[in-house]
Amino acid sequence: MDDKMKKIVTVVLVIVIGIAVFAGYGYVTQKTTANEGIEYLNGKEYQKAYEKFHEAASKFTLFWTGQKTDTLLYEGESLYQLERYDDAIKVYDQLIAKGESRGYSFKAFCYMGKGETNKALNVCKQGIQALPDAGDIYCTEYGIYAKQKKYKEGLDILKEALTRDGLKNKQEVLFTRISAYESMFDYDTALQYAKAYVKAYPNDKQGKKELTFLETR
């Protein structure tokens, strides 16, 4: 290797190492800044929380990480609590672009906050089309129907979810199904599903509590 090539290689290595160090620093400071935001969020100081999460999300990291996803979720939550729904939607759109199912659910909540129920439902439908195995989106859509007391329509969504072989968050969907039948005053069916739920998830305290409630009716 001649001297010219050695110089080129050296420069490239310096640049690569510099980027890696800068990205590593960004990752660490993103975490510490986000932790400060969590403290503000827990204290219901939503404006301060938003500022910290926005700062953390802006940190340079070499790759998109789970930490980045969590930071944006917290940023969106802070904006939601501030009733800055349109700004929160922009944050959730970033998550949707990365295939994050919670982005659809929380975006739908923002439209509900704005009183735009149809748009909220459309977001859920878009999410289910894009991520048909994301059980949490089905539950969100059910919740929107339930708020309108359209329990049958909501239950149909849950049934659709349970036809998916690769369904994620299945436990959440199954528990929501119990609540759906309760809301329809079909306590016998709710009890049947509650028993099956507790058998499948014996360590779930919420499920046991629901089963006890239904058995004593």
C-alpha cells in the first residue's frame, strides 16, 4: 500500500470512528434526557416533559433503536396531554412510518380528542390493513365503537382479530372480548370466556378479578 492510499484509509477510519463516537454519545444523552422527561411526565408537568422528549428525540444516533421509538411515544403522550393533538399526530406519523402499531392507536386517540370519530376509525382500519396481526389496533378500534355504545360492531372487530393465526397482543384482545360481552349484558358468554382466559393466563390478576366478578353475579 503506497503512502497516498495509507492516508486515504487513515482519513476514512478517523471519520468512521468519529461518527461512531458521536452516535454513541447521542444514544447516551438521548437516554438521560428522556429519563428527565419521564420524571416530568410522571409529575404531570407535560410542557416540560414534552421539551425534554423533543430534545431527546432530536439526538443523533447511528441507527433507529427501541429507545428512539419509546422517546417518540413519550413525546406524543406529552403533546396529547397538552391537547396539542395535531402536533402529536405528526409524532405518531413518524412511528407509523417505522411500522410501529402503537403509532396507529395513539393517532386514533388524538382524533378522538379532536372529536373526529370517523377519522379515528379510518386510522385504525389503515393500521389493520398495514399490520393485520397487530392486536392492539383491533382493541383500539373496539374502544372507539364502545365509546359510541356500538358494542356489536366493536365485537365484530375483535372476532376478526382472533381469526389471525399470527395475532400479536392476543391476550389483550381476549380480555377485551370479555368486556365486550359484559357491555352487551351477555354475562353467561362473558363468564365462559373469562374462565377460558384465566385457564390460558393463570397469573393475570386482572383476569382473575374479572372472573370472580362474573361468578358472583
